[in-house]
Amino acid sequence: LMLPDHYENLAQSVVAGNLMSENILSAITTKNYWDVVNEYKPLMHLWYVGILFEFYLVFPILMLCAKRIAKTLKKDERKWMNNTLCVCCLLSLVLYLLPNVSVGDRFYYLQYRFFEIGLGGIISLYIYKSNRGGYFQGIVFQKVAVILLLLVVACSLYNVITNPSISDGVVIGK
């Protein structure tokens, strides 16, 4: 029992959800996760699955390219892959912090969220190294993990501070 517009929204969400691109549909149609019109989109929560799916498509391609370049230049492949991940995370963070980017774009598109998922990869690399390196590297890992966690919290606070509609709760009408 849905109105035609709500039924059309549901159909679009089903198609986008099956294609793992709900985040792109949401960025195009609503631009704001907290908007009232999203009440009628029961599959809206799949936006994060879309970002993860895109990450797991892009990330292996990036790593393969870094590995190929390192092999061509006869450099250490693991270092090139680690450095590529760090550079991509840093670029994504810079894009995220740009003031002219809309909140909806920051929320829904991979290039602005890559650093969050990539930081998990960097932390896992440090865990791997610290398990092989003994006590000293374990302490270094703990400090790096705390710094990365504070960075993610700071970015979340930045988003709340720069977008008053998020800090006020759900905005109903204008």
C-alpha cells in the first residue's frame, strides 16, 4: 500500500541496492541522509554497502598498479603498496576537509570516505608488523592507532560542526 512516488522510490532503491550503488542514488536524489524524504526509502541504509563495494573494487586495482610499478622500477613491492595506500588516504582526507564540498558528497562518495576505510588497512599493516617485531613495535602501534582514531573522531566532529543540520538533529521542513 504505497503511493506511486513512494513505490517508484522503493523500486529505484531496489535496483541501486542490487547494483551496490545506493550511495550514488542517494547522493543524486536526496543529498542529505537526515532529510525527511528518506523516511519513505526503506533501503536507504545500503549506502554504506555501496561505499564498501566500491572500495573493494578500487583498492585491489590500486594495489596491483602499485605492485606493477614497483616491479617495473625494481623497488620493494610491499613498500610501494603501503605508500600508495597512505597517499590515497591522505588525498582522501584532504578532499574530505575541503570547504567547498557539500556535506552530501562527503557522506556518500568513496573519494571522500576512502581515508576512513584505508585507515583500517593501515592499522592492520601495523598490527601485522607489530606481531612480528616484538614489544617496541607494539608500543609504536598503540600510539599510531590512538592518533589515527583521534583523526577519525576529529573528522566526524568537523562534519558536525560545519553542518548545523546534523548537530540539531533531523530538520523538518524549511
